[in-house]
Amino acid sequence: MPLPWLQIVQLMPTILDVSRELLKRTRNTPSKTSVTSLPVRSDGGVDILEARIVALEENERRQAELVSHMAEQLAQLTAAATVLHRQVKRLIAGQVAASVIALVALLIAITR
């Protein structure tokens, strides 16, 4: 299945903005008011929940960084694909011009 490069190139600024916003949100540590309102259990359950919440927040932050890096790499890839597309167009135009010149030279050589 071919990649829809035109759509990817058109949506790249939006993808980068969204990934940067996601990364910004995860870097801001949320307040612990929701954790402190939990009932304290005698076996230290709140401490376990706090540790799990911190681990989940860290995991979310790492995932946001990963998404941001992937979006930046995709932006670089689409820029490279755009440049390659332009170069292919130029090469095709050059090949057409060279073919026309070769045909004209061949016709001149045959008519003499």
C-alpha cells in the first residue's frame, strides 16, 4: 500500500504541534491533591498507590517524548521525500531533453 505522502506533508505541522503540546503537558507534574484525598490503609496502600501513580506519570512522560521524537523524525523524512521528489522531476525533465537532443542528432546523422 503506497504511503499518502501528500497528506503526511500537509499534516506535518499539526503533528509536530500536537506532539510538542503532549510533551509539554506530561512534563508539568500534576498536583497530588487527588492522591492525598485517598483513604489511608493500615498496610500502606496509599504509598503503593502513590508509587504506582508516579511510575505511570513517568511512563506517560517517556511515551510523550517518544511521540515527539517520532514526529520530528517523520518531519525530517517528509522533507527528504519532498526534496527527492523534486530531484526526480528534474531528472525526468533532463532525460526527456537528452532524448530529444539524441533524436535530433540521430535524424541529422541519418539525413546527411
